Amino acid sequence: AAVFAMAMGYLEAAVVIYLRGLYYPEGFAFPLRLMEQRVLLAELGREAATLVMLTVLAWLSGRKLADRLAFFRLEFAVWDIFYYIWLKLLIGWPESWLTWDILFLIPLPWIGPVLSPLIVSLAMLSGAWFILRRMQGGGHFRPAPGDWFFALSGAGLIFLSYVIDTDAGLRGGMPAPYRWELLIGGLALGYYALLRCLR
């Protein structure tokens, strides 16, 4: 699963290099440039297809819902981390951990410093490791409704940290300071939910 995700990270990095060659030939930077509608639709479809591929692989990798969700977290995290590794190796980008990037387009543009999705990916990777270790050791992982509430609330805060700046994401503005407090709060809620489950 991890090797598959590394290869998907390379594929995404290659596509992004092609897109930047079309829209940012002098180098990627904000403000964002509008894509042609047909290219935008193709890119939205590619992102949706990526999620489908990760979901199918996670389903085939696990036997129960809990370990399938853990495999999805593992694959998503490895894919995202290696996407940036491949970009750095291929074109020397990003210049720093705090370089701004457009992360995703569904359902709104996600923007943030490169460091932020890497932190989220490392958190997802560690959570997946704990869950898979529990499951493969013969244990159980059954989140209660309260656990789901905390986990989804945390995910919502992280999502909000990326889409709250609609001026830069949708209207061609320069990014406002990133809302690190939303990211930290979301990660804290996610880990709290995980610890409740593991106990």
C-alpha cells in the first residue's frame, strides 16, 4: 500500500509540473491564475479519481472497516509526503517549509504553507500505525459515537484552516496569514479521539 502511494505521489508531482509549465512558466506563486474550464474540470476529475483509487486500495488491503480506514490514512499520508519529495527532487520546489501551495480543489481550493499538509500527513501516518498495530495484534478498534464526534470535529477544523481564505483561493488575492490555531486544534481533537478509542 505504501509503495503504491509513493508511485501515486510521483504521478501527481508529474501532473503538477505540467500544469505549472502551462500556467506558471516563470515559477509557481500567488496570486492564483484562473484555469480554462476544460482544464479545471479535468483537474477536478483527476483529484476525484485519486480519492477513488486510494479508497479501492484501502478496501482491498483491509478486512474490517477499522483497518480499511487506517489503510486509507496510511496511503493518503504517504502519497502526500512523497508528492512533495518528488517535487523537490524533480524541480527543487518548494523553496522552504513555509512556501504557499494550493493543496486540493474539492469542494473549494485548499491553500496553505507546505509544512501544514506534511504535519497532517505525519499525524495521519502515526494514527494509522497505532490502529493497524492494534488490529493486527488481534485487538479491536471500535470508535463510539463520541469518538466520531471528536474526530470529525478535528477534521473539520483542519479543513477550515485551508479553505477559510476564500479571497486567495477563489478571487485571485494574496494569501492571508495561515490559521495555525485551527490546524493545531483539529490535530488535538483527532488525537484525543484516537486515544479514547485505544483506551
